[in-house]
Amino acid sequence: MLKTIASLGDLRGKRVIVRADLNVPLDGTTITDDGRIRAALPTISTLTDAGARVVVISHLGRPKGAPEEKYSLRPVVGRLSELLGADVAFATDTVGDSARETVDGLADGRVAILENLRFNPGETSKDEGERRAFAEQIAALGDAFVSDGFGVVHRKQASVYELAQLLPSAAGELVSSEVEALRKVTDDPERPFVVILGGAKIADKLGVIENLLTKADRILIGGGMAYTFLKAQGHEIGKSLLDAERVDTVRQYLETAQRNGVELVLPVDTVVAREFSADAEPTTVPADQIPADQEGMDIGPRTAELFAEKIADARTVFWNGPMGVFEFETFARGTKDVATALAGADGFTVIGGGDSAAAVRTLGFDESAFSHISTGGGASLELIEGKELPGIAVLEEDHA
């Protein structure tokens, strides 16, 4: 059981450090999708309503352990201020003079953001001592810690793991809801339990497939990873994406699925093109007749109908990975059709973060049409895979 904010007691006047995931996409200094900021609001609001002095920490992008202006959290400050309807203070460093002055100047119920955690090499260091030393510097700024960045809980990083060991800690509302939703999928799913997997990289999904071959009733495979499955069945796939090293592994999965009575559903048709580009001419062909000079770009309309039929009676659905190159309008239909089927399903529907969540927003779907949209692609996959996530384990009530 995760420790909750309530377990921290009276927080009025206390400095509460919140590890959020504010890693938003930017076009220069313009935020193009504020979903992660909005996801942090419930926890921040709960704490400010309790009179806490809220110190928000996060990373943005992949700086190399030193400040880089393009990765500054400054644009996030303005958007968070708008959403909260109150000014948010900003420290230009994470554990230096600006951070200390900013935190010292916070009044009860007010919020500050510290600069990008990854401007400090200790945040992501492989050396446990270096991580702990950095976590101790952060801990000195607070009285309690709330972990609410689900997108990073699968990482052993200073602000995720060591910091939780140094202060009274709890899971925020986002992390709690993520774990509850994903465990509902893995621990005791209502049946039929349908899993939809797509995206380009089959390597990212191997552990998930292996785990779900003992749990799911149906697994629908689309996206770039489908072509390795088609190859494993002996079909020619033209210039389509192929993970040649994993063809034998995939062939074993096909056999295991049959042995376990799991329905593993592959595309029956595919939309192909001669080149990977937004204005490439699309052609729909049977999935086992991809021309040698063409590459698969999306599932075809018959596959979309088939997948919709397999989703229709599901009581639990987990989806991770788009069905095609949804960024190109010509090849977005498959992903849109699957999202439409999911939105119309009566069961408990979970979109497992990453590109699937981005696709749903990009294609204009109402997020409330789905039971849960995860904010962490990698974290949600690892949880579905059955792995222990360090940033979750450290928040369990029985954690030493």
C-alpha cells in the first residue's frame, strides 16, 4: 500500500518538496502540450489548500548535467501560474543560493519551481553516493517529500529514490491514481482482457508481451512492431520495419499464445508507401503481400475493423503504441480508428502513456472518453511487465 499525503499529518507552514514530471514539449519557449502540467495540479492544489509551502522540482529534456537555456523550466512557471491562478516563484538553480532564497521567501499556501534537476550531474548519476549527496542537498530545502512524477518512478534517480529515503514521504495523487489504474489491469482484470500493442520498437515491448501471454485473453499487434511478427509467420514485408534479431523470439511468442489459448491478432491488411514521408502515395495491400519496394506505414481498414470487433466486448483494455505513423495525416487513420473503438468501449480502458497518449490528444479525442491515460510510457510498460519500480517501492508503507 502506498503512503498517501494524509500520512504526512498537518502540513501548514511545512516546506513540501513535490517531484513532478513537467517534462513538456517545447517549440522554442512555447509549450506545445501542457498535459503534464495539468496532471500535477491536483497534488499541488491539495498541498496549497493545506497551507503547505510547495517546492516543485522536475527535469525537462536531456541536458548533460550542466545548465542549458533551451532546457530551462522557466516556460513552465508561467503556465503553472495561469493554471493555479496565482504567481509561482522561480529559482534559477536547484540547490544553490537562488533555491534557498526562493524557498525561504515562500508564504503558506504558495508555490515555487526550482530549475531543472538534470542541470546537476548527481540527479542521474550511476554512482549511488553521488546521487545521495545531491538528494541530501535537495532534502535540506524541505520538511516532507511528495512523489508525483509517474513518468520517472521506474528510474533510480536522486529526486525519485534517494530523496524519498531522506524525508517523510508519500505518493501524490497522480502517482496513486496511476498505480491504482495499472494494477487494476495487471492484478485482477475483468474479462475479456484485451491488450493493444503498437509503436516502432518491439524491443521495448518484449517483457510486456511475455508477461501478458499468461494474463491477456487477446493481444492485438499493430504499428511497426507488427512486421516482425508477420516475418516470423514467413511473410515478406518489403522495406517495412524489422527487428531481425528478434524474429525467433517472436515466433516463440506466437507458439506460446497458441498453447496458452491467447488470441494473438495480427494485421490482415496494411497501408504501404514507397518512402517514409508525409506526402507519400498510400496503397492498401493484404498484410502477406507487401511489395518488395514498399514499407508498411499503418494498419489497413480491414485490420482496423477487426481490431474494433476484438475491442467491442472487452471489459479491460490496455493500449500502448500507435498503429502507424500517426504524425503524418495520411497514415493516422489506423490509430484514430483504434482510439475511436476504445472510446466507445464499455470496459475499463487504459492508454499507457508515451506516443499513444500523444496520439489521442493530437487526433482531438476527449480525454474523458478513456478510463485512464497514463503520463508515463516507460513506467507504465514496466509496471505492466511486472517489474518493481524503485520510485514506487520506496513509497510503500512496509518499505524499510
